Amino acid sequence: MKKITFYLCLVMSVLSGMAYAQEWPNKSIRFISPFAPGGSNDIATRVIAEKLSPKLQQAIIVENKPGANIRIASEMIAKADPDGYNFIMVAAPHTTNPALYGQLPYDTLRDFTPIIQTVRAPLFLMVPASSPIKTVSELLAASAKQSAGLNVSSPGNGTAPHLALELFNNLAKSNLNHIPYKGDAPAVTDILGERVDAGIHPIISPLPHVKAGKIRVLAVFGSTRSTLLPDVPSLGELGYPNADVYTWFGLVGPAKLSTRIVDRLNKDVNEILSQPDIKQRFADMGMETVGGSPEQFSKFIRDDISKWRDLVAKRNIKPD
């Protein structure tokens, strides 16, 4: 009798698993981009959704919910049912917001299920081509000669490039002065016009000017060189370790999301990111594909939150 009961339970478990697999997904899925249409996060979300839809045999609807440094969209997903139909393509503020803002309407570690880190955009330190500064050491030396330091642009307060500058100042014991802009485009314009001494930005906006010989790139943040500009040295090889900072995106869902759903999405998105045409499409946008396991993404999130909490407290960084 015990054997019969065991086999009945086994059969029911298998049938339950088969039924579950057939049940999800049985309707359209929502991917939220926490930025306005047309930006890199929106484009990345739509590229992945377009490729993922036929794999899941369901429509994936991309919705844009910009505002509050991704906090508005993140709160929506944190409070959504973990039924496998609501996801968000978070960005770097996902791990910097806990440090920059004293109170969030959600817990970044407790209220989300990380699925996969999708892409990242390396950050580059650059100067106008007309500048006499040709190396990172020359930049630091020139800044040290001025009490207020040289002016370095970023796309805004609290952004990854802003935090990258603060991290570099901490590592190099330098006095580079942060000049925030409302986006990369106006900041790059002022680099070209020599209204700032240097800038820290993803490469997509300044790349045409780099190719035209109007902007000189001194280094890429991180321990290794970027495939996007392989001739540019990394800060790691120049003697500044632990300077890994990226603008990055990753897919997460609400907390308590089924492991089956997480594993399926992780597998499918990894396959998409490995396709040569997708790698090239993102490279054209100044991004590198990442991929990996949910566990790797979870560890990255935990480590990044800890890193930025320490730095923000040490340097008294304010988001506004």
C-alpha cells in the first residue's frame, strides 16, 4: 500500500509539473522600462522582448514608466503578483538608490527576484582632443595644481558616471570637480566646446566625436579593457583597482517568483544574448552583453549595494 501511495504521489507530482508548464505563459507578459521611450533601456527592453516572445509563444508588451530614478516603476513590480506576467528591466539605480535615498517604497533585496543581467555600458574618462592632457596621470596632475580641481561632466547627480567620478576621486585621492548635466548629449556638447575639462560617460553619445578626432578617451572604468574601444587602457591596468562601474540593465520580477519561471527566462534570455546579431546590435549602442545565472545576478546586486552604501556615506554624496 505504501508503494502504491508513493507512486501515486510521484505521478501526481509529474502531472502537476506538466500542467504548470502548460499554464505559463497563457497570456501576454508585461515588461516595464523605467525610462522614457527611445532611450537605451527602452531599446534594450524591446530588443529582448522581440526575441523572447516567439520562444514563449506569447506577446510581450513593453510599457514605459519613467520617473524618480526608476523608483516609480520598481515599486509597481515590487507590489505585483509573482505570477510570471510582470517584469522590469532595472538599471544601475537599482543598486545605487538604497544608498542615495534614505527611504524607498520597497526593499531592493527582499522585494524582487533577479533573473538575469542583460547588458552593460562601460564608462569612459575623456577630454577634448584640443586639451594638452593625454593621460590619466596628466589629468590628475593638472587638477592637483588647482584648488577647486578640474571640472568633469556627468549626465546628472546620482547617475553611474557621477558615482564613478566619486569612486575615482576616492581611489586616486584626487580633487576632480563634478559638473552634472541633464543627460549625456548636453554634457558631450560642452566637452567639445571645452566648457568642461573632462567627462565620464558611456561611449554611445561621444563615439562619433571620438572617431572624428574631436574627443580623446583616456581610460575605461574597470579592471579590463572594453571590446568597444580595445586600444583604451583600463583604470585597473593604470594602477586603480576596484574601479568597476557600469551603466547596466537587468531583468527582475516580483519576490517569490517561481523557480521554474526564473530558470526558463534565464535560459531563453541567455540564448538571445549569445546570438552574434544581438551582440552586434548592442555593441552599436555602446553596450556589451552580460548574461549568466540568477545567482550571479543576485550576488552582483548585493555586492553593488554594499559598495555604493560605503562610498556614498564616506563621500557624503547627495542625489540632488
